[in-house]
Amino acid sequence: MLNFLLVIPALAKEKTAMQIETITVTAQKREGKIQDIPSSVSVVSDVQLDDLKMDSVKNISALIPNFYVTDTGADQSFASMRGIGASMAGAPTVGIYVDDVYTTFGLDLILMDVERVEVLRGPQGTLYGRNSEAGVINVVTKKPGKQWDGKLFADIGSFNSYQGSAVFSGPIGEKIGLRASLQYGESDGWFENKFNGSDEGGRKEEFNGRLHFSLAASENLNFQLIYDICRRKNPNYANFAFLDQPGKLRKNINVDYMGEAKKNVDTLSLHGRYDFGSYRIVSITSFDKVKAHSANDIDLMPMDMMNLDIHQEIETFSQEFRLMSADKNSPFTWLVGAFLLHENRDTSLGMWMNFMNMGMGMPGESLKDQSDSTTTSGAIFGEATYTFADRFHLTLGLRYDREEQEFDHHRHQPGPVLSMMGKKLENISKNGSHEAWLPKAALRYDLTKGISPYVSMARGFRSGGYNALENLGAAFAPEFTWNYEAGIKTSFLDHRLQCNAAVFYIDWTDMQVEVPTAGGSAFYMNNAAEASTKGFELEIAARPLPGVELFAGMGYIKAEYESYSVGPNIYDGNTIVDVPEMTFHLGGVYRHDSGFFASLLYRYVGDVTIDVANTQKQEDYGLLSGKIGYEGDSFDVYVYARNIFNEEYTTRQFNMQDAWGGRAGEPLVVGTNITFRF
């Protein structure tokens, strides 16, 4: 009898270990369980990031249905979610936030010392406003702990890659906590340049750091002060080649100038929270400064023909206040808030054209442009959820957003050849404003304790702006989307199996598109299309045996232009560019009490249409990655491999008048890393 009683706690512990953890998220600006949120939400925990060796925001697209990143390298990547995509020229459609603060160039963000990444698919305009019409990614970093601890990490891999990081955390006195995170890494890159024999195309050097202070001023009042720093260099930026050349794309770069890219980012934010009675006040103040520079050989040829040089400085200040209910037992929960953003963006562009090498028999000339833009955005918003009849949960929300923009552009006097080509001295000053009402409604029904179907609708928008390269000064208006969604969230087998699914339809109006100039050598932004996307998403997680975790996800999209024409060309019914029809992933993790660890992840990306005429596409591909190692009490050691079968694929294709260029995806990479904890 005594032996039986001693076994009961062990069985209970094993049962709990096999259950899928209850995940609490804050991406809806208040704490909530992921299974209770009436929309498509995915979460990647710190453990999953480590298990699958994912160290950047764009990497996690492998785990998120209908989330796809067009990777151009060096901080110019752009994303689509549910077929709602952006481009290199326009504002993003997926908002990326770190600890509730919007971040610029977020897709290339290194996930250093992160607690979890929350991904919300579909328009999030009510709570986030501008540039979140496709979805939101919310990165939550780790906070200072109540006792001193730390971690040291080292990694070496293919292409002379290495990375090291350190984390220290603990209390400074009774009320102040500190967490410091540092990371530095280098890689030669996987591109080879035929012109000079260099095998360092795509080289990267990067330093990231974070200081996080916490202050418990009283039982009800606390503050968080966070400073983030990033210093990134790509001294050999060249990573594009012509697609029609024989051989492997990554070995076909043949340029006389390798180029470079640099980015410095500094972000300072102050977070305050005060609880009084059944209410809570939240304040988030942030200042962000970005300095970026890129220089490219844009002709992709082994002779000096066309080079492009861009300098950009961005300074952003934002302030948000929220007042919300804090009684978790109340059937009525609510929040209201106000938001202010002020952004200055200065861009200088220089282009060099060597007409002699182009066969025109004339000397080279340069084009110099300077543009300055100021954006001021303000919003008020609110959202409330009411529970009635015990099982129904009705959510209503509304946001009013107003944005004002000022745009100044100066083009220096070009030479005679460029003047004949239509380039001329210009000074342009424009200003304008637009506003948007962004409603949301959702209804969830708790059919049983583990089954909750829901329906929702929401509106999102993407900011407009002014063209600064071609069609100078011409304004393009905001674009809007309506998202209609029905889904179900389920949990079975005593929380050992979880299955979430959703279907959606998105109506896209005043769509911003890149319209080619008459010669087809450049583009400008315009509201030239109407479109729609529809599809479904499925996510499954299971723990069938002790130490075994299985997961899978699938997304399907049919994204079409409803109305789109350029001159005599009509593209109605064509597939929208840069959107894979299908994405799929399947993976698993195994841990044994002995310390043995293994993980495997397969990701499939379907065909991606590249041009609006639907004549060019990126072929489908699949990538297999794995990791194996030993996990001890104070240290872990692993070996890993990405793209195990060395699949050849492209992450970006584009038209260059009579030819197509592209960027090769990462080939087979192998490496090893070790972690020490103290």
C-alpha cells in the first residue's frame, strides 16, 4: 500500500509532463490564453527556438502557416501573411514589435534572449493601427530574474561562421533588477564571385546588445527600462545573379563591385504599469534611431555599368497609454487607449551610370536625390469582451487613426544624357493626411471544455506615401483590407493533442502595387488594383509519449488580382506575386532522461509567382533540418544541420528588362554549439 501511494505523485508528474502547456500571450495587449483568443495565433517559445535553432524573425516563418518571407539579404526582406504582402518600396503589411515597441527592419531581427514570439494572422488594425493589415509579430524578451544566473553560448558552422553570446540576470538591491544580453557573430556567406574569386559574397558581421532594468517602486507600481543596440555590417553585399546562367546560382555572381551594407539601430523604451482596484494603467514610451547604408552593383555584370548608393536615417518617437480592467473574474473585460507616433525619415540616393561601358560612347553620369519625410500619426482605440450564457464571448473593438505626412524632395542637376532620358533638376514639397476607422468583431462559443469555434471580422490598412525615385512626388493612398474568418480551437486526450484550424476570406481595396515605368527599368508605387485572398490554416501539436513532441502546420492561399491593368495589359484573375500557394511543415522533438536530445523539421514552400503577368515563378522546394545532442544540468552540446539534402532554391527573383535575376537560398550548413548555465 505504501509503495502504491509513493507511485501516485510520480504518475501525476509524468501525466503533467505529457500535457501541452497552457500558453499565455500578450499580443492582444492584455494577458490571455492562446486557446481563448478568437483569431489565428501561433506562438514559438524560447525552448522551440533553441530546439529548432531559429535565431531570427524570418526563420520562424518555417513554423507559421501562410507566412512567407521574401529574403533579399541585408535588411531589405519583406513578408506576406495570408497573401497580403509588401514590397521593397512600400510600407510593411506585417507589423513587428519587440516588447510592445514597433521596430524597423524587423524581419532580420536577431532573436536574442527571447521568451517567446507571438504571431497573429489577419488584420490587427484595432489594437495596432497602421501597417498591420496582414498581421502582427510580437517578440517578448526575457525579464530580470529574482536571483543571479546567467548563460554563455558559442557556435561554429559552415562558411567560417561563428557566434558567441552571454546573458547575466539578477537583482540589484530589493527593488531593482538587471538583465544584460550580448551577442556577436560573423559569417563569410555562401556566395562566390567569379569576377575576383571571392567566396565571401553575403558576408555578415553583427553585434547585438540589450540592457533591461526593472524597478518595483511599490506593490502596485513597476517600471521597465530597456535599451537595445544593433550594429550590422555586410562588407561584401553582392548576392544576386542572372537565373539563365548554367550551374549553381550561388556560384554565378559575376560583378566588378561587391558592394556593402551597414545598419545601426538604437532603441530606448520605458514601460510603466500601475494597478489600482480593478483597473490597470499602462504607459509605453519609446525612441528609435536607425542609420542605414547600402551600396550595390545593380547591373549584375563584371563591368562598371550601374551602381546604386543609399543612405537613410530614421528617428521615431512613440507614446501609448492604456487603461484597462484588471478583474479576471468579471464577465466584462475592456481596454481603451491612445497612441502617438512621430517619425523623421531622411534618404539620400546616388546612382552612377557608365554609358561608355553600356556601348553608348559617352562618359558616365551620376544622379543624386535627397528626400525628407515626416509622419505624425495619432489614434484612439478600444476593445471589450463580454461573456454571456456562460459559453458565449463577444468581442467588439474600434480604432480611429489619423496620419499626416510631409514630403520634400530635391534632385541635383543631372548630366546631359540623363536629362535627355527625362531626369531633371526638381524640387518638390508635398503634404497630406488620411484617416481610417478600423472596427473588429468576434464571437467565440465554448462548445465543450476543449472545443471552441469562433467567427471574426476585422479591418486593416497600410499607410500611403509619396514616390521618391520615379514619378517623383506622386502620392499613393492607403490600402485597406477586410478579413472574414471562421475557426475552431480544440484540445483532446487530456491536453495531449491540440488542433486549431481556420478558413478566411480577405477583400483588398486600393491595393498598392509597383507599376513599371515606360522602359520597364524602374517602378513607382500606385493604387492600381483590387484583389482578394482566401484559404485555410491548420496547426497540430501532440505529445503521444513521454519526451516526444510532434507538431505540424499547413496553409493554403488562393490570392488573385480582381482588377488590375497596366496600359493595354489586363491582369484580372492573375495570381498575386510573392505569395506561395501552399506552405507546410512537420517536425518533432525527443528528450530522454539520460540527456539525449534530437529534433527534426521539414518545411515545404509551394510555387511562388514572380511577375504580375504570371510568366515566371519560383519552383516549389522542401528543406530538412536536424539537431542532436546532450543536455546536462549545467551545460548542453549539440551538432546541427540545415538544408540537409542541399536543396537549390531562390528566396527572391526579379525582372531586369530582358533577363531575370535571383538570390540563392542557404545551402547545406552544418555546425556545433555549446551552452553553459550558471
